[in-house]
Amino acid sequence: MNIEVVLVNSFTVNGKGGNPAGVVLNADKLTDMQKLKIAQAVGYSETAFVSSDDEADFEVSFFTTTDEVDFCGHATLATFSTLYQKGILTAGTYTQRTKVGILSVTIEPSGKVIMAQQLPQTLACFSYQEISAVIGIESSILQSTRLPIEVISTGLPDVIIPVPHGYLDFIEPNDELIAAFCKKCNVVGFHVFELCSAGSLLTASCRNFAPLFGISEESATGSSSGALACYLTEHLALGSEYIFEQGRAMGCTSIITASIESDNATVTSVKVGGFASIIETVMIPLM
């Protein structure tokens, strides 16, 4: 039996860049082991599997090449953009059941997909010295940002790490050290960012490292962008609308938008959006 997989670039800029994901429609009869084997054959950081659901419009599960993850932003974008581009869905608001709960997804007439994420949870805080030993930047340099290093989850727990402007592109990640740290601390990965200048259209440039899940570096991460937007809302007065650039160091620039709604300093809504482009459709043999 062959399984049809749509290959999609998420968070593209005018059809270029982005982060690739696989999308499998009509996945109701697939077992978790079959999904994992398909994800491994696709070889992308995540592949989404779309099934029917009694309450939500769809159930969507996400698999890396090593395991299932509870949520994936760029694969969600890939999924609903595929459904829209194939004419299965029209512009409107829908719901998806994920391992983190039922979340809304809006497709705008332009094709932009905006996905709701969980409300943020701040789960831990690390010292500059702890992170310095793993990421290879002196603790005094990290401390110069005067911003904390925190674990924030809007679906997946990420370590949000600020670095001064000019340091981001020169990080040389050590996969073994980062994976060991993430496993020990029960987090998914490192989301490192530098703020852009006041005159820039961009809020921040980012890099994401998740080697514990087989992802040395990722060119666009939707869940981490939601977490970063919540972090910036709490610690800096930058408004409620954010534009993040990611993947520059990989030569694959992506653009991710995020919006936060708050009530008396409490975040009440987290949304992340972007565009996606279908690359091609492939057939994966299922043994």
C-alpha cells in the first residue's frame, strides 16, 4: 500500500524559504507505528496526520523522525494550507484536536493561516551560567541583555534565550550538549533570538535547536514563536503584534507573525500565522 504525502514549505516569503513538513490526509486507519515509519521516510522535522474527529473538524497528530510530539506549529500551517489549496476547505475558522487540546485555526481569503496556541506557561528559569556552558556564549554576554532565560510553553516547552545583536548567526550548536540538557530538563529545544533595530519591520531574528527530537536546527517554528511573543509581551513593551525572522543562518529565511491579546497583563490569546507553499506530492510505500 502506498500513502500519499503532500510536501509543504511553511512560513514562506513570497513562496520561498520556509520550513518543510509532510501532510497525510485521511490518516484514520494508520497506526502510530505506521505514522512514525512514514515520517521517517519523509525525513522532515515533522509530518502531520489528519483524521476525522467527533467534536473538532479534524484530529491532527504530529510525528518527528524519532517520536510523536504533542503539537507542531509549522506542520499545522502546512496542514490547513494544504486543505485550502486543494479546495477541501474555504476561508473560515476551523478546529483541530491535538495532544494539547482543541485549538482554532483561521484561513484568511489570502491563504494566510492563523493558528491559536495554548495560553503560555512559564515552567522554569535558568541562569546565564547554565546556558553559557551549553550554547558556547560567555555568561557575561548573555547577561548583558538584562533579559531572563525562561522555559515557556504554548504547546511545547522551549527554552527562550536572548542574545545581544550580532551574536545569533555565530552560534555553533553542539547537538549532544543541547540534547542532553533538554532531556535532563524535560524541554523540547532552545529558541534563541536577537532583537532587531527599532526601525526594522522585524521584531526579532531567531534560531531554533531541537536535537533531542532529531532536529539539529529548524528554519521556522510556530510553537516557539508563540512562546517568544508571550515572553516579549511580558518583559518588553513592544506592543501586541510581532514579526519574526528565522532560518537566516541556514540560508532558508522564513517569516512568522504572532499576535497576543492581554487583559491586565494576563495573556488571553496567542495566535501565530504565515503562508505555506506546496512543494510536491509523493507516494510512500507502507510495508
